[in-house]
Amino acid sequence: MQLLGVLNVTPDSFSDGGRYLAPEAALAQAQRLWDEGADYVDVGAESTRPGAPEISADAELARLRPVFAGLAADPRAWSIDTQKPAVMQAALEAGAAMLNDVHALQAPGALEVAAGSRVPLVLMHRQGRPGDMQRAPRYADVVDEVCAFLERRREACLAAGIDAARLIFDPGIGFGKTLEHNLALLRALPAMAERLRAPLLVGVSRKSMFAQLLGLQTPEQRLLPSVLTAAICAARGGTHYLRVHDVAPTRQALRLWAVLHTQERR
């Protein structure tokens, strides 16, 4: 199981807005995430929480460029969380080892940037945009519609000359979905992975679904259910990547599950 440790270089992310906006704070957090067991530090500079305003590529890069220099000085892997081709290109030139796009390479020029690289690509499903995606999300069949969208994006990637082996799909928990939609997708992850014939990335860390399910209002209160849900996704199969804020406890839960699972099979 590969872990992406979340690093928000933003003033307004839902979980830790502003805490890592300064480059020195961001780089110190990157070191912590790697040391705790992150396979990638997933750095982003535009909040995609519900209601978040969009920012320009120039504004995004102004936050990121000082951080890129520090990340590039470390041999460990990092990924860029962006939907803007200009930011993708700058990150790749700085040494990013993965592209993570919540807009699934739909922006003009994004497919071309991705095709010119050799890194893994995360394509996420999202209904709407951050400003309106949670107003009234609707699906006739959320699992089928999410899979169909991701299949179309795979075909677009193949047409652009991108090898299917580079693709990782994210069902987009919390992005234009109600609680019921989120739960349906989480229950269907093994079947989705089989249908899509690709590894899945799941991100549930500290999300508001835990406020709806368990009454946990602050992101910090949601650590335990986030870790448990990540472990359950791993145990059920189909999920190969987890995007998390709390790397150390998630890594511990995965190690415990692996030990118990190995003993169970003996």
C-alpha cells in the first residue's frame, strides 16, 4: 500500500489551512511526512474543499516554487496536486514523481503535459467545481457513473499516447457526492478496481463524512475513523494508494493488518 502524505501550501484548506503556507514550515512538514512513512509527499497550493475559490496558475506557482526547491533537494518522492498544466509542467521540471489531478486532465493542455512525462497519473472524478459541487449532487447510479467517467478519461489518455499502466483512478470521495454516494463508492471499491482494471487511490482523511456519520465536527477529531476507514479499504482490496494527513497512525494500522492477515492465512 502506497501512502500519499498531504501537504497543503494554502491559507484556506479545510484541515490545516495556513499552517504550512510559509516555505520553511512546508518543508519541515514534508520531512515529517516522509519520516513517518509516506511514499509520496503530495503538495498542493490551491484548496479544493467545497466552496473554495479558484486561484490563478501564477498565484499557485508563487506559493509552490520556494517549496519545489526544497523538495527537489531530497531524494524521496513527491507528487503535485494540481489541475493546471502550467503548474504540472513546473513541478515535473522540479522533479515531481507523480501528477495528482482532481480534474482528471481535462484542462486544455493537461493531457499533453502528462503525455510528455513518464510519472504515474492520478485521475479523480468530481461532479461540479469546488464552488458548487456540494449544493445538490445527483446520480442515477453513482458507482456506474463514476466508473464510466473514469473509463472515458482512460480512453482520452490512451488517445493522447499515455500508457494505461501509468493510470491510477480516484473515485473522489466528498467531491460532488452526498454521504450516501460516498458510502456506496467505498463499499464498491473492489468491484470498481476490477471494472477499471487499474489501481485505485482513496482519500477519506479527515473528511466531513465523519461529521455526518459520527458527529465529529473538527478535522482533528476525525483521525481515528480516517485511519480505520483506510485500513478497511486496504483489507477489502482494490485500493493501492491512500491519500492521508496522518501518515504515522495509518502506516501503523496497515502494518498491523498485514501481520494479522499473514497469520490468518497460515
